[in-house]
Amino acid sequence: MPKCRYGAQNQVSFRDLHEYYFALGFLANEKNAEIRWENNEEQGAWGSEGRIHCLVPEDKFPQFFRFTAGRGAVYARINCNDYVGTLVTEHNFNYNSKGQNVAAILETVPDSYRKDFQDGYGGKLDINPLYKQKSAERKKPAPSSKTQFVPETVAKQEQKPKPKPVPIPITVGETVIHKAFGKGTVSSADGNYIIVQFPKDGEKKFGNPDIFDRGFLKKE
């Protein structure tokens, strides 16, 4: 059974396996993250480092991780050999690659957690047809136009535009509680974003109301 905490300083922490497999789905989406294994000892450093490169801002990332600074197109990084090693050895993740074999990763996800995986991936992965396709491919070669993923075949209907999210009213100096970082003080609030100062982790910027709606941040 997977564990819910990784790293000497709990750099990766889940409350339960639903969150564990949600994060797995999120990381399997190549638009969100890259899995890196850097052989730093070849350059005279202490040793190899397993890292997750965040390709979307921290406030869009599941708040199960402790982030360090990114660079260039990488918004932030998650440094945790233990967790990255688990992704590669237990869940068939590729490292130092631009994409993931989602079908191979799904083979490691129990049936009872596939919905969590799908939600984390982004809701654009139709799990059942994916497995039907794999079964069919064993019987006959797939046409060259087929791709690894099967999109959901949902009829497109005219949809009303979604209402613009309304920011949660919050003021500078107010105390909030983050699921991973603990208590913090709001240092800036401009409507769509807030900046919170945490005693141990410094300043963090979050989207408002997204961070509240997803349950990662709440008022004291």
C-alpha cells in the first residue's frame, strides 16, 4: 500500500489515498509537470536529485507539496528523491522525458481510485474507453491515426458561459490556514490573488477564490 508522507521534511504529504491518486493523475498530465532525475554527483555535488518541475503556477498545483524556486519556464520545483523514486518504480512514470505513458501509469491505479486519478488528470481522460482500446489493440493493429489517448465522446452542445468566479472577501493582516503550510498572515489582497506570509515557508501567492474553493485555504 502506498504511504502518504515522503521526504525527511514531509515535502510530499497526503491525508489519504484519494489525494495520493489525485496527485498521481495531475502529474501524469504532461502539461502540468515533468519528472526529472539529475545526476548531480557527476558535477561534483553531493548526489543525485529527484525533482518535479512545475509547468503551471503553484496556485494551480495540488497543495500536497512543498515548493522551491523554479527557473525559466519552470514555475517551481518539488525536491523529494523518495517520492520521485516511487513514481518511477511503482507507477511507471518516465523521467527526463517530455511526456508520460498514461496507460502504463493507469495499470498501477486500483479500480477504486481511478476516478481520483481522472479528476487529477483534468477530467479530459476517459478511463473506460482507454482500457477498451488497449484490449482491442491486442487483437489487431491500431490505425496510424490513432493516438495513445481516447478523448471522451460527448456530444457538443451549446453551453452558457460560466459566471466569473467571485473572489472571497479578505483583508490584509487577516489570518488564514493552509492545509500544508499552516497558519499565515495575508500581506496582499488585490481581488484575484492574495499573498500570504507563512512563518516557515515564506510568502506564497494564491488565486482567489480558487484556493478556497478547492479546500486548501480557509479563514481562521
